Amino acid sequence: MAKTDSLPTRRTSALGIGLLALLVIGPAVVRGQEKKNGLLGPWAGTAEVSYVVTGGNTSTSALSLGTTFSRKWTRDTLLFKSYIMTSDSTTTTRTAQGTETDFSIIENKVTRQVAANYLLAGQYDRRISKNLTGQAGMSWDRNRFAGVDDRVIVTTGFGFGWVDRPRTQVKTSAALTYTVRQYVGQDAESFAGFRWTVSGDQKILDTSSLATLFVFDDNLNRSADWRFDWANSVTASISKSLALKVILRTFYTNVPALQNLPLIDPIGDPTGLFVLYPLKKLDTFLTTSLVINF
């Protein structure tokens, strides 16, 4: 006879409902705007969805959802991006109660979040010449497992298109930034910085392409405090509206956040004290997503 503690799944359900609403309502809204002029239409949008669940002896779930909405005029482009990634793990502890020949199994399940990453970003581009653009943007992100509680970055700079062909595009941009950042358990800080971005897209076949995006950020007040975000992807189209996409994303922080660790004495008893220890510098994410164009 087994006793199992049931665990709430409201967070997963809420994400599922939000995803369903996006997939059902989003395309209808965009189609309804196609006949409008000016800022309200037409917009182009994509949604990248990945969800993995394992059950049995090990229970895990991982969800990633990224959306992109863009609007282009003759000389201007407006872009909005969002990204959510969460991963939960369920640990089952079993104990036997009774005698060696007559016992019952008691199961205790504990679910905890092991990864979470959130991003909201917007950018406005103004074409100055054939290859040169002026840019301004703002972003907010949170990744508490990497020590980032809140980070807001405002950017302004210029971009240059080195290659602009039907099958190949290569662009770079340089910008000044202003960052307000708060690490978990620490006071907020603000500083001016510099951002360098390189992006490239290469069409391999009519239905597949490669893409890379490298973003380097540096703290001008402390040159050692630099980081980069590098995303490489392969996309294969299934139809006009659907595609499969594999993304390898790498985050590197040269001066990572610090975490408080409880200090124990040489015999293993707690001292009530804490020490600061840096988190790992490198984080990687590999996802396979279904891309929906609308």
C-alpha cells in the first residue's frame, strides 16, 4: 500500500493557458490588423514553443516560449521580443513502514524549480543610409539561478549592414548602454557600458537556414565586468507557417554574481555564518522548438 502526496501544478497550467491564448488569439489579432494603415498594421510575428515532460521514476518538465513581433516602414523598424524558459524537477523519497514481511511504502514528492529565465526587449531602428542605421532599445531580464534578480538595459547606437543578399545577411552594431542591475541578495547598482553585436543569417537550402547572434556587453566603470550572449540556430521549414528550430545559447559572465553559502565547522556543525562564493561563469541552453509564423 503506497501513500503519495499530490503536488499542485498551477504554474504549469497557467503557462499552458497563456500559450494557448497566444496561439489562438495572436494570429487573429494580426490578421484583423492587416487592412489597417500606420502603426497598427501590418505586423509580422513568430512564436517559438518547446515543452518536454518526463514521468515514471524521474519527473521533470521544461517549457520555453519566445515571441517576436516586428513592424517595418520605408525607413523604420520596430521590434519587440519576449522569452520565457522554466524547468521543474520532482524528487521522490520512499520509505518502508512495518516489518520485513509486512510493510507499506510511503512516497513523498517535492517539486522545485531548477531553472528560470525571462526576457522582455524592444528596439527601434531608423535607416540613415543604405547600410547605416540608428538604433535605440530597452530590455529587462531575470535569471535568479544565475544570480540576476533584475536587470534593465537602455541602449543607443548605430548598426551597419556589411552583406545584404537574398541568401546571406551580416550585420554589426555598436552602442552605448546604461544598466540598472540587481543581483540576488545584493543592492542594486547602475553603470554606463558598451555593447557590440554581430548577427548573421545564411540560407542553406530553400527550406533551411543558419543564424548566429553574438552580443557583448562591457561595464565601462569596471572593465573586467563583461559578459556575452551567443545564440546559434538551425531552422528547417515544414510549411509556410511552421518550422523546426534547434538553438544552442551560451551565456558567459566574466564576473559572476555571488551566492551566500552557510558555513559549517570542521566537524560538520552549523556556525550560523555565511560566506560569499561566485556562481559559475558559463551557462548553456540547448532547445528544439516549433516555430509558428503568423
